[in-house]
Amino acid sequence: MHVASSEASLRRLRLWYVKQAFTVALLILCLLHECATDDPDPVTSITSGRVAGIRIEVGGKKVDAFLGIPYAEPPLGELRFQKPQPIQPWKGTYQATRKPTPCRQLLLPVFAGVRLNYSSASEDCLYLNVWKPSSACQTPESCEDNLPVVVFIDGNVFQWSDSALFANDPANFVALTGVVFVTFNYRVSIFGFLSLEESKLVGNMGLWDQNLVLRWVQENIKNFGGDPKQVTLSGQSAGAASVGLHAISPHSKGLFKRIVMQSGSPLSLVIGLFFRGAGKFTAITGALGCYNLDKTLDEQKVEIIKCLQKEKASDIIDTVQIVDFIKQMFSPIDGDEFLPRRVLSVDAFKDLGATEVLLGTVKNEGTVFLSQLKLAFPRFKELLDSEYRLVAILVMVQMLDIPVWQSRRIATAYFGGPEDKRKTPEEVERIFGEMFGDVTFYCPTQLVADILAREKGVSIYRYVFVHRPSYSLWPESFGIAHSDDLPFTLGSLVFVNDTSRYTEPLGSRGKKMLAAARYTADEKSFMEEISTAWGTFYRDGKPKVPLTGGKWPKYTLDESWVIYLEPNNYTTIVEPKRKICEVWKPVLLR
């Protein structure tokens, strides 16, 4: 009896230890990442009906997430290639508990052997996500918190966008800063930016989607504890360019107060100039069997659009996927209803729709895009090594629509003349990456800062992100690459190796590589400091220097201050690249 009793006691003791160990492990997991809670699911009412979300715990703080709220009718059939239509009201309670499926888009090559696979994406994709502190809104019917609101636009050259990617998840940012955060899907590639520059095919559909989200926020965000008068429109890459386009569009005026542009500005649209025109339109429609060679384009515009609206979305995207690289690219257009002014001009920025602007880049913006060119054109590296000046000129002519004489002048500014010492392949790649980064990101940012510094009532703040993540999957030669800042400014660093947050497009190899990534304690602190600085800007439009909490100096024409951001080191310097950006000025401001 005594022995049996002792064994039973020992089993109970072991079970107790197992339970305690599991509880401690779960607590640590919740503190580091996020966990669902036992609290009742959050519910609120919006103009379309009631919505229920989920309550999670991130870093020891509770956050409410409403995932996949429809904001527009599915853009199918006759609504394809048209402006989005607001979602109709629903009955009952909508379960906003899963991140939405991304919009139809091409496969995205990341590097050799790894790509984001969007074959399971959907044309029914116009959904948004809202995150808020759980402490906001004591009851579903009462919400008077008036917290600052962030609407974030992601994107990649307007061809790719996915609000469900772990890197775009702001749950930790909300836990750290106490803001209300909105992310969303919008149409990209051919579905978002096909244009014939005529009324039956409006173009800029993706921008109209974004505009509808901003209007949705004005109507509904108060029910999530947000203040519709304190909205910051923020974006990265093509999302940053989108932010700037809304700031100069008459249709988005009054829908936000301040803006953040990370690695992009409206002047980045210089890369889209060559992707416009009827030639590409006829090539795509002809491949789909929607173009009649016996008629002129003007004679069959209406018929072509009707034909395209009847095609399967998968057939359309598959057709785009197999045409040459140039014909795959679809970009916003100006001179239309949404952007009546010419974007690549000083006049476009008159009467800006924002009073405070935070904008910047990473140090080596162009290296990733040099890699993309190598993937798109197999002989690119070989040609670049042997004829780098000629290749640089051809890229400027073909992709940036720059005249040959001007391209020669710019190539000389970077590579020197034919009489100069020949560059090594390593030097060529470094210089080419710098050149591409300057024209598409750095100088569009610097020149917009100069333009806005002349506008009365607009406060400008600049930065350059100069930290290479310890977990970077890019080669060392890439330096601080495009998008390296995103996990720090969005607070999503803590999700980098959280496999529970990985979505289908990452694929097995991508997931495996990310799962092996490890960030340092210094990087986690750096992320918290950067998130706090961004959160301060979202709150009152006046960012503070991370770590010290000191005043972030304004960028003016007389004092063009830029803050370099890296762990434990925040350095204020005078704009260092004004001279080379003057070389690009005639290209970017035409």
C-alpha cells in the first residue's frame, strides 16, 4: 500500500512538473510572439454590419485583430478593370478572423530557387485588416478613445502586394505603441494598372482601391477606437510611391493628416514611363484572343474590354507571366481623373494633402533590383561585366525612357569615361546597384524632400536606414538592401522565425530559410526604439530621435538634416548625395 501510494504521488508530481513546464514555455512563447487569449472575441459595428475579430497576446499585451473585412464588392466580371464598388451591407456578424487571400499577381522571384508563389491567389481579394489595443473600446457600442490611426500600403513595383505576409503584420507594433493599424489588399499588376488611357478602361484601379480604404477608415475607424482626424498614411516601396500619389491627388485630399514614405516617392514612377502605351496593351490582348487584327484599336476598344472581362483570371495572369519582362510591368498613369497633374514635375506637389512628412531610404536600395535584372535576363551579368557602360546606357534608355545623350552623361558620372581605368566586376556591380538605387529611390526621396521644404506649413523629417540585419538572406555584397528596414519600422522582427505566421506563397524552401534566421538582442531593442520613434510621429507628427528621445531635426533647404539609423548609433548628418541627385534632377523632374 505504501509503495503504491508513493508511486501515485510520484506520478502526480511528474505530471505537475510537466504542466508547469508547459505553462512556462507557453508564457515565454506569448511574451516573444503572440498567443490567443481566453477572453471573449472582440465585436464591433461598422457601416456594413457587425464584425467579430480575435484577441491575441503579443509581448505580454493584448491586441484585437479584425482580419479580412471586405471593403469592396469582388471586382469580378463587369467590375474587372473598373473602379471598386463599396461593399454592400450584410446580415448577422461577419467573422473577421483570417487574413485575406492576396490578389492575383505574378510569381515573384526572390533569388535563385526561391520565389513567392501566388498561383492560389484570388481576384476576390479586396479585404482589409484592423489591429487595435484590446484596451480601446470598453463595449462594442462605446468607443471614445480617439487613438492615432495608421493606414499602411505595402507593395513591390505595383506588380505584387500581400497584406498577409508576416513582414507586413503590425500586431507587435500595435502592442508597442498603442495605435490603431490598418493594412489591406489592393489590385496589382494587370488587374490593378492596365490602362488604355480612355474612359472605358480607367486605369489606376489599384489606387482607387486604396482610396476606397481611406474612405472606409473615415467612416468606420472610430468604432475601433481610432481618431479619423489623426490618420497617417504610410507605405514602403511601391506603397510609399502610392502614399505620395494620394498626397497629390485631389480625390484623396482630407482623408489623412500626415504621411510616411519608406523607400519610394511619386518620382519613383520614372521607372514606369516605358511600361505605358498601346503596344503592350495590344500584345497582351492579342495573346488572349481579344484583339482583332482586321480592326484598328480605336474601332474595338469596347469589344476588347468586354472580352477581357469574360476571360478567366488565371488565363490572364498566366499570359502576362510568359510575355517578356517589359510587357509584364503595369504602372500608375498620370493625366487621368485620379492624377490630373503630371507626376514628374514640381507643380504636382503644390497644395500637398499632408502637414507632416517622414521619408527615407535604406543605404543600398539598388542591389536587390540588380539581382532581379539578372534573374529576368540570364545574360545580363555577362554583358554587364564586359560592356558595363553600354549596358548602363541601354537600361536607362529602355527602362527609364531617358534619351541616349542624357544616359551617356549619367553613365559617365558613375563609371567614368572610356579613357578611365576599367572597373572590376565587383566594382561594376556595386556602382550599377548604387546608380539604380539612386534613380528609383534615393534621389526621388531627396528631391521630393527639397520640393516640400519650399511649401509653407509642411514639416519634413529624413532618415537613412544603415543597419544590415544579422539574419539577412542576401549576400554580403548587397549591403543594407531594399526592405531590410521593414521588420524594424513595422515591429514585425519578432515574427521573422515564427513558423506559425508563414503563409503559402513563401513555399517550403522560403519557409525553411526564414525559420533558421535569428535576430540579436540588440536588434530587438533597435526594433523597439524605431517603432517608438515611428509611433511618436503617428501620434503627433513630431518624431523623436530613437534611444535619446531628443528632438528629430527638421529637413529644410538651409539645414538638410538626415538621421542615420543603426543599433545604438543615431547620427545626424547633412544630406550627403545632393550632388549626384542634381545629375538625376532633369530625369526625375521633366
